[in-house]
Amino acid sequence: MKTLITGASGAIGQAVAKSFRDDTLILQANRNGAALESFVKAERLDARVDTCDLADEDAVETWMTSIDRLDRLVYVAGNHVHGLVVDQPIHDLDRLYRVHVRALARLVQRAVEAKPYDRPLDIVVVSSVWGEVGAAGEVFYSTVKAAQLGFVKSFAREAGPFRVRINAVTPGWIDTPMNDTVEETKDETVEEIPLGRLGHVDEVAKTIRFLCSEDASYMTGAVLRIDGGWQ
């Protein structure tokens, strides 16, 4: 099996890479290629590390020429911005769109074009709970995450006859450096979560692994929320 994982230098991306350790991996990083190479070596993964800024449209087009047939595509890559809409420059939304939506669509196009008609392809997109319910102070981020879910639901209907399955996960507050903040805020959040704790990256990775397995063979266009009952 050959699996492409974008955003593989992040905490969730690395957990996903480890969960697919039996596959031949293509791991994308924005600019932390050296650190990702070290991770691959430490984990003894059969992996190729590619560095590509997914916000750079020309770089994405060039990178795609090196990608041939895939069995799985896991789109973890993402970035976020905080602040009130009226205070944020509109180019922040442009960059988020290029990373979360445009690059996703181009990679999906490439993966489908490169696959033989009779070979299955599994795609999982890591969106966010904010893409489902929205978040004040993260309106731009919530917008592009919601767009990812629209893409997943629509493309599932279009691609099913071609043996392509596409699903999404929407993590809540997962304990990662991206979500790191003052302990008081973490404690307040934990109090709001019915399960009484933050999520772990391995829990996200295991759900993604399930969606790419035969156990989920009749699932496409699904959105699985991983938030401990928070939202």
C-alpha cells in the first residue's frame, strides 16, 4: 500500500504516519523537512519526505508531478489564525483557502487521475469541529474547514462509482502544540468536555486508520467528530 500524508511534521500527522507504518509512505511537510526526516529514521518508516508549501500554487503543481498511483491520501495539513474578522487582513483568508481547500482539491484530482480505474482509493480529510459548528475569533479558519466538509460530502457522491471513498474527521480540542495555550484556558475547556479530558493524537490517528480499512468499506461522505462530546 502507498499512502500520502500531508502535514506529516505536525503532531497529528506524525501519529497518522505511525499508524500506517506498514505502508510505503510519502510524507509532506511545509518547511520542517529535516525534522521529519529525523522522525522517519527514529520510527524506521519506509517513507519519502517531500517539502512543499501548500499555500504556494506553483509549488503544489510542481510537487504533484512526482506523485503517481496512491492507495490512500490523508490530508492533515493546515494552519490557523485568530482574531476578529474586522481586524484580519483578507490575505489571511486567501492563504487559509489555498492550504485547506485548493491544495486539497488539486491533490485529490491528481490521485484520482493517477489511479487505475479498477483500483480503490481511500481519502480522509482532517477538518475541525469548528467546520461544523463555527467559532467566534476563528471565523476564517471555521470557513475553510466547513469548505473541506462540503468538498468531502459532494465528492463522495461523484467518486463512489470509480471506487473512491472519501471521508472526514472533525477533531475538537486535541492536546497538540498547535492548541497549546495557558493552563487556565485548558482547564476551562476540560470542564466543558463531557469525557473530562483533552483528546490524544493517537485517537485521531486510529479513527483515520479505521476509515481507510475494510471495516469502513461501506462508508463514504461521512464526517466523524472526535471531541469527547464537547460540541
